[in-house]
Amino acid sequence: MEKLMILCLLCTLCIAYAIRDNVLTLNADPPIVNGLSWTFYQKSCPKLESIVKQRIDFHLKQDITQAAGLLRLHFHDCFVQGCDGSVLLDGSTSGPSEQGASPNLSLRKKAFEIITDIKSHVDKACGVVVSCADVTALAAKESVRAAGGPQYRVPLGRRDSLKFATQNVTVSNLPAPFFKATTLISAFAAKNLNVTDLVALSELCTGGHTIGIAHCTSFTDRLYPTQDTTLNKSFAQRLYTTCPSKTSPNTTVLDIRTPNVFDNKYYVDLMNRQGLFTSDQDLYTDSRTKAIVKDFALNQDLFFHNFAVAMVKMSQLNVLTGSKGEIRSNCSASNLQTSTIDIIEDVIDSYASFM
């Protein structure tokens, strides 16, 4: 009976999508919002995606774990006021930026540097026509590919926000590692993402779990003062060794089986009670998500398909298009702020020349 059910599932998948030469092709592309397009830069920047691919390959060849940082950066951008590059903005006189909010303090500095590097290469080739938000979305997509995950398309045409969200808004929109499934389901539903999307994207909630690392302080509440009963005992002992105290500054890999490969082993970890965060392990405990976790653990192609669909959906959250927002020349500052800084620097240089 179980073999028959698996056979039926595989037949269904054959209708839904195909994988050729390691490229996942959806037979029916997910719907895209008005203003975005699969061919948005076909004329203005035809080499955009090849440039992003080349730069991602360059950076990840040096450190494959940066893929997790870029994925998380994209997730944290989209879940707070939409995929508008607002997470890239530095603070200003109006207040501290999203980067200063507690969930973003562990975002990798290198991830921001990689986005800046890609943007400079794109601008050099095409002029300032590609948004930082689109660069971030493409960098995440290419990071998945470079780490061994599925290749898929993302619609383009996002514009950059003029301002960042407040820290309170940032914190309230980002799922925490101690969230239970019920809270996560509600948080994703608020973004029009369903339960399958949640499980497929759960790797991104707190760090690209299949290829990322975690600080002890983000999960030691499961070890101290008493051990979480849902933790595999031998796995827990390993964590105690890595994190000898609740405030230990150490880190550990999120996926103990294949820490540097984007695959479905994260879900195998959950089935073996080896999920690092409460938000991970509760997906296998809760009846609404357990079956999906099991399906993904048993079928990597099924996971890849649903991950691609969910990423395309997430990448369109509250996007700015048309005449809204702007195309930043500097991803860390709005164009008005950049222009003001340039004027001040020119005045200082002119004054210095007379001294």
C-alpha cells in the first residue's frame, strides 16, 4: 500500500514539473504581480543574470557558507515591508536601520559586501538600471544553485524603497527561532504563504538551515536549565559539548549530515529529532506540518519543486514597481541621501583646496 502511495505521488510530480540537466522547470510558472516580468531586463541589461552568476560563483568558491548568508538576507528583506532592498539601507538621522534590529544583528557582513560587489559589476556593464532588490533576489537564487539546490527563474522589475522599516516593525515581522508551528503558520499566512510554503522555506527562517551555522545563544534555551524532551539525546550531548553554557559565544552547523550542500537532509534531521531550533523541530511535532516534513525528507525532488515555488511567491511580497521607489546607485543609501553626501564632500574638497 505504501509503495502504491509513493508511486501515485511520483506520477503527480511528473505532471507538475520536470528536471532536466539539473534545472527544475515548472510546467506552469507561478503567477507574478503586476509590474514584474520574466524578461524585465532583456533589453536594458541582457547580461544581468550571467553577471550575478559569475560573481556568486567567485565568492562561493572561496566560502560556500556565504550562500546561507545571502539566502537569509533575501528572506529578511522580503518579510519586512516587502522585497524592496530596505534591509540593505544603513541608519540615518531618521533613526537606526533594520540592520540594528535584534533578528538582523547576526546577518553576515560578507553578504552585504557581496551584494555591493555584484551591484557594482552590474552597473558597470549596464548603467544604474537594476535595483538592489532585484540583485538580492538573484543572488539568493544563484546561491541555491551554487550550493547544489534547484535552479529556477525569478521575475524581475522590483524597485528599491526610499526608507527602511522601524526596528519594532522589523522584529514583529521576522519569525524567531523559539516560535512554535502555530505561530509560524500564522506569520506565513499573514504574507499569503501557505503551510507547504512554510515547511519549504523553514530553512530560511533563521539562517538557510541546510547550509548555515547558528550561534549557541539562539538555541541554548533547549539545553538550559533543562533539556528539551524533543531533542535526540545523543544530539543534545553533542550540543552541550559545543555550548557548555547558555551564553556560550560558539557556533555549530545547522545540518549535521551535509552542512555545505543545499539538499533535503535538514528534513531528515527533523525526523531524527535533530532539529536545532524549536521552530525547526516543532514542524515535525505538529500534525499540520509533520506529513510535509516527512514527504520532503523522503523525496528531494518534491522539496526542490516546492522550495522553488515558495521562493518565487516570497520574492514578490509587497514589491515596489513602476514609478514607486527608486533604483539606488548605492544599495546602502537612498539616492537623495547619496546625493546629499556627495554635495557635502564636494564642498569640503573645495574648501580644502583654498586652505
